[in-house]
Amino acid sequence: MPSDRPVVIITGASRGIGAACARALSPKANLVLGARSDSALEATAKQCSAQGAKVKTVIADVARNESACALADMAQKTFGRIDAVIANAGILTPIGPLESCDAQAIEYSFAVNIAGPTLLAKATLPALRASKGRLINVSSGAANGVIRGWATYCAAKAALNHLTRVIAADAPQITAIAFSPGMTDTDMQAQIRDPKNEGMPAEERSFFQRAHAENGLRDPTEVGKALAALALFAKKEWSGEYIDITDPRIPPLN
């Protein structure tokens, strides 16, 4: 008998914000989780199953169209529909002055951070139109400012915001949102603070190190709940917007 639980796809679900979002959704939704790390992804899936979710996993490199199609196919074949898609997977590298960055690393950064969400939207939009579902693209404050050494990351996240606006216009049946989680205590933040990362300018690194030392980073659990709430309850009139985690419209996840 079909479940009345919503069906949510999450990429980058093996750790950090993605895993926290999956755990927040698991009492309320069935999940298709994608990530490159098999063991970590299975650990997240086990935690979600223990909270009542039916969970399927897909080992996925979001830079590849095959992965986007595999996630969409898994949801459709297992659950018969898709109610929300959370494009969370992303990478910060390469870091440093653009001329010093490896060309293949530049290509892969754009493949993961902007081509990946684009391909995932392409693969899932027919089902989202049918369900009047929600597409949440995880963006960043870096989309709106200049951080030295982050040329590809800043550019890709800015592109992701505009992609979200265009999808909202092209697909009025769905709700498409770009979500900024703010500075969150994840592996990416640890990478930013690492003194061994020579591409990160000292002034920028010091800013993030101070934020960490002064408890200025959000817990992934808090961010995961906000992201889950948007996936389940974001209002249609918000479609096309860039919504920061501090936005008071984000409902609490009870």
C-alpha cells in the first residue's frame, strides 16, 4: 500500500548539513540519499531508518548526469513519486588565485556546484511538476560577496541562485528556493581554517578562525532542520527566492 509520507531526494547526504537534514526529515518522510562515500552514506541511512523512514541510497557523483538520473529513477521506482529535492552536495576547492588553480579542478568545481544541481533539476522536474513539489538548492553567502581565493565557488553559487530564479519562472507548478545555511560547523569550515591550505589568504582564514573560536558557527543539526522545514513546508509564493537561515518565515520543524 503506498505511503502518504512525502518522498525527498538529498545529495551530499553522508555528512554535515546533508546528513543532518536527512535525520531531521526521517520521522516525516521517505528518503533517497546520494553521496560519494559508501560507508558514511549507509551510516546515515541506518540512522534515518531507525527513525521510521524508508530509505534508499545511491552512490552518486553529482557532476555526472548518470547520477542525477539514478537518483530520480530510484525515487520513482521505489516510491512512485518525488515531493522534494535538496541539492546539497558541493565542494569548495580549488582555493587560491585563479591563475594558480589546476584547470581540471576548476572544471570539476563547476561540474559539482552548478552543473550538478542543474542536471538534478532536469532529472526530477517532471516528477516535481506532477507533485507540485519543492526544489531546494543549497547556496551560500559567498554567492553575494567577494572572498579572495574562492573564484569558482563564489561564481558557481551566484549562478546557482540565478538558476533557481529561472527554474521558478519556467516551472510555476513547483516551489524552487536557493537556501543559504550561513557559516556551519562542517568539514568544509575545517578545510577553510586549516593553515596547510596555502591558497586561502591569511586575512580571510583569520576571519573564519575567529568565527570558530568565538562559537560563531551554526550546528549542522540546526541547519538541517531549517532545510528540512523548507523541503516540507516552503510556500509557493517564495519560489525563486534566496532565503537565508535567519529568515523568520522558515517554520519550526516540530
